Amino acid sequence: MCGATAGGLSLEGVDVAKESVIQGIVTRANADGASEPVGNAYVRLLDRTGEFTAEVPTSVTGHFRFFAAPGTWTLRTMAPKAGVVDSQVTARKGTVAEVAVAI
């Protein structure tokens, strides 16, 4: 069973109507094959040309969040004992793009 926060990160205090939010969780399979959150992984936000824009560490529950301009982005996820994982995501003003990254 995943130990992540049910429902993901709280959006309390965030005016989603005025923001383009990209958020999600990084997980990995444990010895039993169940997904577990990965704390202290790093998620990079790369623009459409591959240029570095921002980077955040995941929380102990594996969560991360970016406030990004509308458009297409690449999330580059890096964690110990795991390969680099790239994920494409589209940010839109007024919505929350939820991303689940399995490493």
C-alpha cells in the first residue's frame, strides 16, 4: 500500500483559476511490487527546448509541485538507484496537471 497522502497535495490557499499548476508524486515498487513514495528524489522542469527552468526535491511523501507558464514541459525525475525518467506534461491556466512518475 502506498504511504502517500490521499488525494495528493493540498491546494488550500492556491488560486488555481489564476495559476498553471503541475504537481504529482514519484513512486517506486517495493520488494512486494507495491508502490511506495520516493522522498528526496529531484524533479526538474525543462522548457520545450530542453532548457532547465526549475528543480524541486520531493517531499517525504514523494510529492512535488511547480507553478509554470502555460505550455508543454518535460519533467526530469532523478533518484538514487534509479534511472532518469522524463515525462511530458501540458500546463494550462486554471487547471492542475497531475503527474504520477514511477521510477
